[in-house]
Amino acid sequence: MEMAHTYVPGSKRGRGLAARLCDAAFAHARERGMRVLPTCSYISETYLPRNPEWNELVITEKEPKPSSM
């Protein structure tokens, strides 16, 4: 599952909404046995370092990328 973009409107930023969105997306992936390709800079640079428990779902550079349909 590619996580390409996380957007929170400026008026709602600073409330932890992006992290809650990521929590739900990673839980969705785990529940369905999916791997995650985080192409969103917030997820890869901020969220995952703060939430390393999700690293087991992340596709690494060494793994083949899923093909497009």
C-alpha cells in the first residue's frame, strides 16, 4: 500500500491529526496483511522515526517494489 501524501489543512495543524491518520492507515495495512511503501516525506521523515513499531510493515530498498496495475 503506497502512502503518497498526508495533508492537514493549515488551520488544523499542530493537533496530531497527521499522526492519527497515519496510525489508522498503518493499522489498516496490518489488519489486511499489506506492506507499506511510504513515499510521503512526513511519514518517512517524521512519523516512522517517532513510531518505529510500524517499521516491520515498511517495504525497504532491498525488497522488490510492487508492480503497478
